[in-house]
Amino acid sequence: MKGQTLAVIKSADVAGNYADLETAANDVAIAEKEYRNEEQLFKNGISSEKDFIQSGLQLEKARNAVSKMHSQISINGGGRTNAAGIYIITSPRSGYIVEKNISAGSFIRNDNGQNLFTVSDIQNVWVWANVFETDIQKIKPGNSAEITTLAYPDKIF
């Protein structure tokens, strides 16, 4: 079913991104306070323009770090992740899992481009069959057939 959870992945990278985001957000709060203090000191002639400009640059740098962490979290799944580093893979469509290339406890490597799951709507299935040459004249479009598979040898489709 579309939206159904297929796998739950724990990622140290995702957890690290959230930890870095929290640190960056704290840096912004500190930089904002320092900027406001420098602004008041500069307006009152106590601080130099250089110190005021430098505090503004530090604030901008801290805000950019937060933006960068939001981008990384978005790349790594955005709303499907959480601060514990858990990433939830959901089915993009209704259907059946026809291929699964992952199992419990597996490590997922970034150099493996293979799909973890293939979900397919199998309302229409193509069957590739061998027909004896002597029976070819019996095969016509619209004929019904009974099919068995290696996976389900006792079931007739």
C-alpha cells in the first residue's frame, strides 16, 4: 500500500546532521546576542566599527551553518528522518514487493546503486513460456492458460 513502511534505517550520518544543526542553532543564538551587544557599543562610541562588522559577519556565518545543516537533512530524507538518526523508507506506490535487496542488520553503502526494494503493480503479468513446435498452431491471441511457477508449484494461475 502506498505510504506503507518498508524499512527503518538507523544512520549515524543523519543523527550527526541533527546534532550539528542543534550546535549551529546555538551558535546563531550566541552570535545574535554578541551582534546586539556590539551594535549598542558601537552606537555609544565604545566599540570600533571593525568589531561591529566582525560580529555581523560571525552572525551571518552562523546562520549559513544552520542553512547548510537544513540542506543536508533535506538531502538525507527531510521529514522522514529524526534526531535519533532513524530514516523511514515508505512505499511510493501501492503494489507488491517484487524485489528486495536488503535484510535486517544489513549495512547500506553509498557506493551500491542497487534499489533496496522494487514495488510493482502486478494486475497485469507477462508470462514467457516455451511451446513445442508441434503445438504452435494451437496458440492464438485470447487463449486462456493455466500457469504454475517454481515459487508456487502447487498453485495454478
